[in-house]
Amino acid sequence: MRRYETFVVIDPDVSQEERAPVLERVKELITQQDGFLVFEDVWGERKLAYEIRKKERGFYVRFDYCGLASLVNEIERFFRIDDRAIKYMTVVLDKDVDLEKVKEEKAAADSQRESEMASQETPAETASAELGQEEAEVEGKKEAAEPEPPVEEAAQASEPAESAEEKTPAEKKEEA
């Protein structure tokens, strides 16, 4: 059994309701052909490197799976037939893969992702609570602060002012 990665670019004009059956069909093909879907990575809509079928954007999806060559042939046949898929590419990641090891790695990655999600929620909630307290303190300080002194008139600011250092000793005697 080999490990493959298939990228597919779906027409961006296709709605989410019309796009979902394409993705579901690929998942069905993987299970029907005794394959194992390791990961489905939805990248979303992005700009294409070059126009394809007069489209400048595309909806990208990456499938990481294990299976036989017949599975890859069936997935690519499906993409050739379906007009919603505007481009696809399959790459071999590993020529000889241990399916049990891949399943263990996926389970470990899933549990790690879940623990990271749980740990990220708690600090985010406390950070937002702290931010709310800081905003309240800033608001209170603004209200308690005295009003700013009036700004000098523009005419006074535009007049050149002579500093004491620029005057000669003779001018200083005359002023005194």
C-alpha cells in the first residue's frame, strides 16, 4: 500500500452546497477501494498562478490518503468527468507504508490537536477578560483626568523665537 497526496482545484463559482458532494465522493471512493483517509485539508479560495478555464481563482483541497494504484486511477477518473474540478494532481508520498503506523500517527496527531485547542481556549478567554478590565481602567482614567490646557494660537507658534544662546554678550548687556 502506498501513501498519496491529491490536490484538487474546484471551480470558485460553485457554491458550498454544490462543492460538498465532490469532496464526499472522494471520501467514498477512498473507503470503497479499501483506502484510508489520513487528512483532508481545505485551503479555501486562492488566486491561481495562471488562468484555468478563464478563472483567476480556485478553491483548493488537499487529500492525504493511503491506498493502491487503482484508487488513484478512480479518483482521477472522477475528477476528469466532473466539471466542478478544474485541476488536480496526485503525488506519491511513500511507496511502502505501514497502515497501522499511519493510523497510530493520525490518532496521536488528533489527540494533540484536541489538547492544543482546549489549552488555547482557556488563555484566550482569560486574555479577553483581562483586556476588558484594562479597557475599563483606561476609560475610568480618561474620565478622571483633567482637561488638556488650551493649545497656543497658531500665530504665536509661527513667530520665530530667539533663544538666549543666540544672543551676543553685547546684546545681553543692553537687555539688562
